[in-house]
Amino acid sequence: MVTTPLFVSQADSTNSWCRRQLDQLPDGFAVYTTCQTAGRGRRGRAWANAPGQGLYYTIVCKRPMADPAGLPLAASLAAVHALEEQMGVCCQVKWPNDLVWQGKKLGGILCEAAQGAILCGIGINLMQDEVYFAQNGLVHGVSAAQILGRMPGADTPERLAQAMSEIFAEGLEDFYRQGFAAVREEYLSRCANLGRRVQFDGGEGRAVDVDETGRLVVDTGKGKQAVFTGEVTVQGIYGVK
């Protein structure tokens, strides 16, 4: 059953909003805003707010999952599908969970455990222009408006939020039952890391695969190493050379 996402005019972060009232929220409940004043990315990084110009969305996942650790990867595919269906924007994913277009960041996913649930937050740049990214020191950011060459409609955040909720409710059943292996082939087809030189905590090499548990497999020249957590930089993405 698809629950219509709730719009709030402003939130510190949609993940935090859900966390404060998690006991009252059912599985599949989603909230979104276009103004997030204290958003966070992976590893505690701040997410720059762009009032009225981005989508900040969280869905509450309380259902049993075969592989909860794989949810960020599956969620990135849900966001990719919503962007294609609703806006005609085609992008890739940077392992584990960034949305990228031609080497620039379009969005990101932050999943957090909370009282037996997972809060899956998704942020997408929609209407920012080049000046916004330059002023905020985000020279490798990109928005849907820049990709399309026109400003998205005012109802775009609502349409994207609804589309993502529908995909989580109806399009990820195989993932919930089987884990990342169920969506691995599609993830591989979207993964911007593969074939590129990468650096990770403890080494570097060429990314050659994402295994059935969702780990990035890197050929270091001395053998293959599977990476599951930590920072990974990718040659040709976000200005890395």
C-alpha cells in the first residue's frame, strides 16, 4: 500500500523529523520538504540548504529485510527511476549511494538506523543554478534544471516524492526478500565507479565489480579487495584526477 508523502514547509532534516515521532509512523510513511535547515550527508557532512530549490525526502522502513545494509544502494536505484520517469533525467550512481551526472553530484542518500527502523533520506538538487553551487563551494554539484536546460515545474518535488514512495512500496519487493543480489545487475549497469581508478581507506586500484553483498571490488594490482564502508574517491568524478 502506497502512503501519500506528507509535505512540510521546513524541517531541520527530514530524517530527524521522522526520528522524533517514529513510534507513531507506519512502515512506508514518507515526508518531504523543499527547505531543510540542518541536513546531513554521509560521515556527518552538512548538506547545503537551497530553500525551494531541492527535494529533501525521508521514507520510514520498518518492514523485515533480508539485507538492511544494502538499502542505500537499492534506494539510489529508486531515486534514479523516479528522476527518469518524472523528469526525463538519466543519471548514474557513485558507489555506494550518490546520484551523479557527467561526473557531478545530483543527489545523495543517507540511511540511518532508529529504534528498529531505517530512515532512508534522499536529497536531490532540482532548481539550483551555477551561481548557487559556486557561492556554496560546490563546484562539482549539478541540478536537474542545469541538466534539462529549463526550470522544473513547481509540482516537481511532489511528483518525485510520490514516485519514490510508489517504488519503495511496489518496486523493491525482490530486494526486501532477497537483498542486494536481487538488484545487483541493474546497479552494475548504473555504477559510475566501474572501470575507473579509485582510492579508498587503505588503498587504491581499479573498481571492477560490486559483489552480491554490495561491496565494491577493487583490483589493487596485488589482488582484489572488497570495500564496504569508508570514503571512496573516483577518478573523473567530483574533480578527482
